[in-house]
Amino acid sequence: MPEFNLNKIKAIIFDLDGTLVDAYKPIESSFNFTMRKLGLPAKSSLTIRKAVGWGDRQLLAPFVPRDKLAQALKVYRNNHKQTLKRQAKLFPGVKGLLSGLARRYILAVASNRPTQFSRILVKALGIDKYFSFLLCADSLKKGKPSPQILQRIIRYFGLKPQEAIYVGDMAIDAQTAHRAKTKAIIVTTGSSNRQEIKREKPYRIISRVRDLEKILN
């Protein structure tokens, strides 16, 4: 495998939740709204946060009887369309970061969040204009940590794996990058703690996504 060199990077692929966007409040709101509607017990912020990152079906499945999962997903998704727009926010410095990077790199999104909600999110937050491509797990046979999502984006732009980096917030983001034979930079603002991230040996660990600019410079 060719040696990795930051100076040869042509594309930066971002996760959304926990990386660029703080959407934990609307996720928690929609989750517990769904629990109430189905007559199930609400869950704590920490419990919900630790379940985020695998897509909404996997978010709900551990807490909902199997025969009620389809109903729960419908309730969750209908509510989430509105709570996302009202409650999601960007982490500090994200717009400035993306604006600067978009002048130098191809930018893309790779998320386990369903496509419909990812598009709602980036549009509502005014960052859709910075991305040349958005790909989500519901468009693939397998979501992260399968490498398919990164491999498809890299192929779409005609690049080699060592010409892209993946910026995420979870251990599975580092796993996904390793399997796609590219490098991961993981920010500690998401669902995985630093110890969980360290075990996956990403290229770098950062405390704030805006610190990415320092690494690239």
C-alpha cells in the first residue's frame, strides 16, 4: 500500500452526527416521543447517546419489541423531520472550516443516518453547498463499519484510498476507514469516548473538528 501523505489528500469525507453536527437533542427528543407514543419507558440522554451512530433502526431496536419496531420507526421519523430543523446545531467553527476546506478539497458526507434526514440536516444548517456528494447507509447493502460507503465515494471521484481521509466521531468510523484502506481523523465530540477511539488507532484524535485545519496546514 502506498505511503500516506497529507499533502496528497484530494478529498475529505465527513460523518455528520457528533462530528459536524450536534443533533443529540433532537435525537433524544424524537426517541422519547416515540417511547411515549408506544407506551414504553423513556431513556436517559446517556443511554440514547451511546446508541447513536448505527442508523435509526438500530437506535430503536434494542428498546422496542420486535413486533412494534416498524410502528416505532414511522413515529420516530415523522417526528424527527421537525425536531431536526428546530433543535440541531453545528459545532463551533464548522461553517468557517467547511468554507475554507471547500476551496482546496473535494468534500463529501458518509453517514449511517438515513439519506432523507441527512439532506434535511445539511440543508437546514446551511452547509449543503459545501459538499459535492452525500452517501448514506440506506443506499448501500451495509452501513458502517463496512467500508462500502467510503469505497463508493472514493471511486465516485476517481481517487485512490490514500488520497482521501475520513473525519468521524466514533470507533466505527476509524474501523470503516481502516477497512477502506484510508486514514481516519476522529473527534471526541461524539458517542465514543477517547479510550474507545484509541483502541482503533486512527491517524489522529482531535478535541474539536475545527482543529482539522491545523492538521491539514
